[in-house]
Amino acid sequence: MPDGAQPASWEEYRQGWHLVHGEVIAEELVTLYVNGLELATIMATPQHQDWLALGLLKNEGMIDSLEEVDHVHVAAGGCCVDVWLRHSVATPRRRIITSGCGGGITFDDPSLGIDPLPDDLRLEPDRLYDLFPQLHFPDSLHARARGVHAAALSDGERILALAEDIGRHNTLDKLLGACLLQGIETRGRILLATGRISSEMLHKAARMGCPLIASRNSPTSLSVRMARAWNITLVGYVRQRSMRVYAHPERLQPSAPAEAVPASAEALRS
């Protein structure tokens, strides 16, 4: 089974030319089959494909729990994942190509279908600075090969689960799949990401029930509107002891006045 990175060599100029041996991140087409029917083909890092398949099915509302899954089989080369469910599923008629790198897909409009999340999570801002370095541990794919995104689930004190992939949206599907298999509750947790938070990323995080989403990168205009409507704290550019909070800063600043934005899905229509 591929481990997510492949050997490579390159000529590197650093006070003269040098031949360097190392690794590059792996990128392959992974095809997902459900009950014997092809559902999607995704550009992904060929590692933890079972996480990717199960997380995608849950994020797309095709399953609610692991009890619905009979078994999962990943082909020896990692290019195909067969998921057999204990019930039938309708093949989605509409497929949306997302703005995610790696050719991401979703089967519904990501701006719809979420109720505002509960408002009981509070976190000291400095805790985010402490958590982000843990996304790149010494033997991670990022440490070995670079060129990869990461996403993690945290309770504010420690990292509960972590996933890496070339596609930032894939990291959220893999993360949810890992949580399903390991029995980790995602609701009420903090979601950390390294990539841009676009609408499909925000939608996946909202379906996971994460009221605080923080990234080293930027959000998009639609994701900001969605976060404000769904009562999600959206944080970008968590770098060098600074951050930007685009929606609901009260979770990070309990004494701050509430934002003058709608707290319902009506905000998405403005």
C-alpha cells in the first residue's frame, strides 16, 4: 500500500549545484465505488483511502454512522475503494466541481442545509498558536515531502485526529473518516486546517458540527457569509502570533460585543 510519498531526486542550487535524494508527495486518481457502482474519481494522496471514502460518504449525507457500513476494501494499488453499505443509496444526479485543489467534488449546493451551531465553545486565542505546530509532526508527509495540506480536530488542549492530503477538501473527508473509525466525536470540536477555507470546506466543517474553524490561509467571501449565518467562528491567517477573525469572534473574546450580522440562513441570500 502506498504511504503517501515517493522517492525522488533533484538538482538543487545552494552555493553551487548538488544532487539531492528525497521524496515528493504522491498524487493519484482514486475511484470510489459504493455498493458496486462508481460514485466519484478524486485526485488524492494514496494514503488512508478508507478514511477518504467513509468521510466523503458522511459529509455528503449518504451515511450517518459506521453501523451502516458492511465493509470497505481498498485495492492493492490504492487506486480503488469499494464501500458496501447495509442499505441502498441513490446515485446523486448533481455533481459540483469545487474550488479545491486536487479536483474536489460535492453533490449538493454547499451553501444550504445547515442550522446555526451551538454557542457554548470558548477558547483563549493563544491556544490556536500552540495547536497549529502540531499539524506537522516530525514524520508527517509535510516533513518528508512538503506539498501537502493537513487538517486536524482538537478539543482545545490536544490534537484528537489528523489527516494529510494534496487536496485540502480531501483532508476534511479523511479526517471525518478517521473519526468515524476511531469513535471520535466531531461535534463541538475545533477544526484546524492549512488551506484556504472555501464554501465546500466550510460546509464540510459545519456538517461535522465544528463551531470554530481556523486556518493558516484565507477564507472566501461565500465562506464568510456562511460562517456568519451558521454561527461559526471563522479564523484565517493564524501566523506569527496573529490572526484574523472573520465571523463570530465572541468565542475567542468572551467580552467582545456580538457581531451585527444575521444568525440565520437568510444571510446567505443577501
